[in-house]
Amino acid sequence: MDSGRTHDIRIAVASGEWQAALRLWDVYSAGIREEIGSGTCSPARMAEARDFLDWAKRVVLCARAQAQN
């Protein structure tokens, strides 16, 4: 699931632009924290974040394995 909110982060992660990915993640996660604090964070939004993190973990583990070879 890519609602558009994670699209740019996915592009940065997939291309190995780690600094850009971290900056984009900071903005994205701040939005989620704000929604949680105000009680407006939906289950769909949490699922979106979980899906992104699962995907990013796999990509980063693959990148790390390739770098170790």
C-alpha cells in the first residue's frame, strides 16, 4: 500500500539515498505522532506506516547484505 505519503521515502530508500530517506521519515513520523497525540490517527494510517516499515526493513537488509559481499 502506497498512499503517496510514503512514496518519496520509498524512492529514497530504494535508491540508497539514506540521508534523504531519514529526513523524509522524520517529517512523516512527526505527522503520525501529531495524529496520535490529537487522537486522529486512524488504523489505516498505522497500517500504512507498518507496511512501509516492513518494506523498508527488507530493502535495507538486502542492501546491507550486498555491501558485505
